[in-house]
Amino acid sequence: MPVRTVCACGAVYNLKDEYAGRRLGCPRCGGAVEAPALPPAPPVREQAGDPAFARDKFLLHERHLGISEKYSVTDPGGAPLMFIERPNHIFLNVLAIFGGLAAGLLNFLLFSVLHALARKAGLDPLFCALLAVWARLGSALVVVMAAQALSRKRHITVYRDDKREEVLLRVTQDTRLQLLTASYTVAGPGGEALAVICKKRLNNIFRKRWYGFGPGGQFLFLAKEDSAILSVLRRMMLGFFGLLHTDFIIYSPGGAVLGEFNRRQTVRDRYVLDLTPDSLRSLDRRAALALGVLLDTGEGR
């Protein structure tokens, strides 16, 4: 930030930071000029929680050999920090899908019968048409809603290590039914709420976005895909066998870049959560790590 200095002769100078607080000579009149000192730097926020979160870069190594989604978290040097697990509940969720199909079939049969009876009784054609539409399109909606309502919630747990003896962080799925909004609460090991992370599906049609809010509802951050074009192509080409992917940029409420969540294409998927731009640590690293897991598991990347 340039240091603005005004000489008694009226000359104005924008000096480099290194001249702040120094006594200089004015090239125009030769008089002495006192360059103002720089304002004090904002304090760096002390990271709450376990010391493992007090850093700016996390490497997430995904473990593929297992039913649940698991990650080993290390620092850039490879030193282990944490272990993360998010169960898939495959068997129970398959049952939920069959339950959704059964509900959809029941809806289809019921409204098909009502449609036939309405036509036979000579009721209003528009009413009959609405019954026919709901019997088809509505049944598809019932399948999705019923399957989600019957499915198990997929919570995320951050442990000290893969022994799973000490919990450092919990991320709970707020509701089973996630048609328009998927919401997750980030809490400390004692259950104290730290943040709420959500995505609004209607805002994700062309470019995926995730929002972070504090316990009191204050806006904390926005994470969105780094390329709108790649985002659309990824949807059209269904990820192109996993080779077409996008990274996420994390922004502050004012639009400043706080960090990135990047995928590194390796034999074993590795993700880098880099919060180096957030030098003041305005973003709680616990919420940021929870966001990183959701950007992978919540987007099927």
C-alpha cells in the first residue's frame, strides 16, 4: 500500500512502504518531509480447536478400498494430521431406493385409476389432464422424495487418526430430504456449533456454489467452481470418465480470495486445501476442512 506524503510546498508523493515513518528530502523544494507511519497490521486470528487445524494447507488423500469414503489428512511435508470418514450406508440406501420406487409405483397406479374414473365420469378435461400429468411426472418426483426421506443421513467425522478413538470435528447432515437445499452443520467435539455449510441446487445449474454461514447466520464465505465453461462441459460429458474436473475458489463476503480446493490427478486421489491467501486466518480452518470434504463427497468428484 503506497504511503501518501505531502510536502509544505504542495508536492504530493506516493512512496513505497519501506519509506514509511522516515524523514526525507523533497526533490522539488529541498525541504524535509515526514512520511507517515503505516497503520498497525490487523491481528492474525488465533485458530480455535485442536492445534492440528492451525495451518494454511491441508492434503487430503482419499482411500478407495472400502465402502465408506475415507481420507488421510497430512501437511505438505506428509506428516499425518487427521483421519476423516463419511459412511455411504450402501445397503440401507439401496433399500431406500426400492422404497422410493414402490412409492412412485403406488402414486402412478392411484392417479392412473383416478384419471380413468374422471374421464369416464365426464369431468373437466383440464382436470383429467392434470391427473394424467401427475401420474407420470409426479411419480418420478415421488420416487426421489421418498428415497431421500428413507435414506440414512451421511454424517462426516474427523478423528485424530484411523484408530477413531478421539473425535476432533463433526459435520452432520441436517435433513434427509435435500431437494432444493443441502445443509450441513459443523460442530466441535463437544457439540458446539461452528458453522453451517449449504448448497442451493437451483443456483448450481451452470456453476456449482457452496455457502458458509456462522452459527448466528452471518455470511462467512462462498466457494464456487473456477470455470463456468468447464462446469457446463463436466455436466454434459458426465465428467468424461473422471478426467474432466473443476477446482473451487473460496471467497470472503467482500469478494477477496481466501483459498482454493484443488484436485490432483494421481493413482490415489489427492486434494489440496490451500488457504495461504487468508494470511489473517479470517476463515476458521475447521469449517474450511469440512467444506473440502463436502466439495468432494457432496459433488461426486
